[in-house]
Amino acid sequence: MDALDAGANSLLRQPKAVWATAGASVVAFMGIGLVDPILPSIAQGLDATAGQVSLLFTSYFLITAFAMLVTGWVSSRIGGRKTLLLGLAFVVVFAALAGTSGSVAELVGFRAGWGLGNALFVSTALAVIVGAAAGGSAAAILLYESALGLGMACGPLLGALLGDASWRYPFFGTAFLMAVGFLCITVFLKEQPRPATKTSLLDPLKALGHGGLASAAASAFFYNYTFFTVLAFTPFVLDMTPYKSGAVFFAWGVLLAVFSVIVAPRLQARFGSLKVLGGSLVLLAADVLVLGYGSHTTAVVCTILSGAFIGVNNTVYTELALGVSDAPRPVASAGYNFVRWFAAAAAPYFAPKIEEWTDVHVPFVVAAVTALVGALVVVVRRNALTRQAAELESRHATEDGVAVFAN
């Protein structure tokens, strides 16, 4: 508790470079949920099906997954500042192009380019924040998690406010905000020290040979399928106006932020990471099952409530993967994210397909099952997941690079 309070007290006393990077991180994470309230509007505007529009998530996260193998290689050669700026430049260009799309195929393609830029940015942002932050890594990580939660909460709200006029405006708005972030980082952030050892493209895959990291990644893979079924498929089920849908996912994001930054660390301190994670996954499975079979009001409540379980899970998975591997943190992070983002790409594609093949309830049954499989992996592989030796913690504490997990 003292460490948490100390981190919170140091949170606001940060250099301008940290605030510039954290502010850009908020906008980067806003981009994940930005399209949620406007998915039905995009489908209507481009004469597309729910399955076609859901590919906006699939292309975004598929590129993000593969990019995780490249980002460490890039940042270890050109440095963190240039990697951040390169990622922001990609987002500005492709977000703006997404707003000009004349077909769903064009929009899906531009979202893929956006995903590459976002991967370059978020995979480097935490390392840069830790390197420039005052008050130690605890305050820096807390600030980063706060940026993540704020971005996930505000993304749907921005999408709703701008998307009510036109589904194109949220994309232009994101491009503008990221351009502001680009200028802020250019002005306030100095180049960070480069890692002593350059990362190869195969290092993240080799890191997955570690049983603990592979177990964390496998469990997170199944969990992320559930997570992105809620995020990408539920807006079609709720079938609400952009304002109402944005309000629902804003409330969802607020719970995600609060439980990620405030509640999860306290639960971990009291019950232990694996018990908290297993219990939260089971509760998430029950929640999405009720979401799929309940009334419209029940579905709204369960969608919002899922943010609490997702927030807890995101924090615990991050800390597990940070501590369980003997690979350098940036390398372990890349391998872990490479695996789990494939599920984020798969869920938006398969959920509408499953509905077409069966009915609207079954995608949520599948999502409940995948959450339970994630919990089962935690139980079966609990010995591997708890091998966090003191020498590993000491080694990680002295590394220049710090892993990032784009929850």
C-alpha cells in the first residue's frame, strides 16, 4: 500500500517530456475504442455488413501483432524518440486517410497502416516514460496505466461526439490530436539512451521458449478473444445511437481505468496475482454469458461491468509477463504481445461469422468459453507462472529498456 501511495504522490511531479509522451499515449489508446460507437454508422455509410466493418479491428490488430516483432529491432537502432515520432507520423497519415475512405476495403487497409504506427508508438512509450520520469519506475508505470485507462474511456466518447455528425470526423479528429502529440514530443522530449545490445527480429520468438512467458501469453490469447468480442461485436448487438453507445463504452472505460490502476494492485496485494486473475476471468465469463442472453438493459449493464474485470486482467497479465521471463523486458514484451494480439484480430472477424452461422447468442458463449480456457491455463501452469526469482527482479530493475504491454 505504501508503494502505491508513494507512486501516486509522485505521479504529478513529472517533466514536460513525460507529460508529452503520456498525453500522446492517451490519444494512441483512444484509437482502439474510437470506432466502437460508430461501427453501425460506418456500416450504413459504406453499405457494409457487420462482419466487414469488424475487419477494422482485425486489420488493426493483425498488423499490430506482427509489428511487435519489428518494434524492438527498430527502437534499438534509431532510439526511442525517433521511434515514437515515426509511429505518430504513421498514425496521423493513416487516420486522416481513413476519414477519406470511399469503401470499407479502403478503410480496413488504412486501419492496418494505423495499427503499424500505433504499435511503433505504444511499444516504446512506456520505456521512454520510465527513462524520463521523476519518482522512479513505480510512478512512471502508474502514469502509463492511467494514460491507457483514460484513452480507453475517452476513445468511445470522442467517437460518439464527432461521429454523430459524420462517421468520418473521429478519424480526422484523431489525426489532428496525434499531430499535436507529434509536435509536443518533438519540442519536449530529448533522445533517450539506446540499449547496449541491439534486438534481432527473432529474439521475441526465442523468448517464448520460456515456459512461464509462453503460459502467460497463451492465457492472455484466450482472454483477449473475450475482451475484443465485447469491444468489437457488442456495439452491433446493442444497436444504439452513437451518443448512447459512446456513453456505454465511456462508462465501460472508466471502470476499466479505475480497476486497472486502483483496484487491481490492492487485490493482488491481498490475494495474490494468480487467484485474482483466475477469479476475474471466471467472473468475466459469467458476465459475457449473461450479456449474450439477457435483455437489452441487461446487456448494457453487463457491457459496462465487463470493464471492471478487463481492467483487473490487464494489470495482472502485464505484471505476470513482466516478471516471469528471464529475457530482457522489451524482448519478452514483444513475444508476449505478438501472441495475444492475434486473438484481438481474430475475435472481431469470427464473432459476426459465428452469429451468421448460428444466432446472436453463440458468439458470447464462445467468448465465455475462451475466458474460462484462459483461467484454466492459469491454474494448470500456475507453477511456471509463479517462478519469479529474486535474481530476475534484480536484473529487470537494472535494465535500460522496460517492456510495454498495449492492453
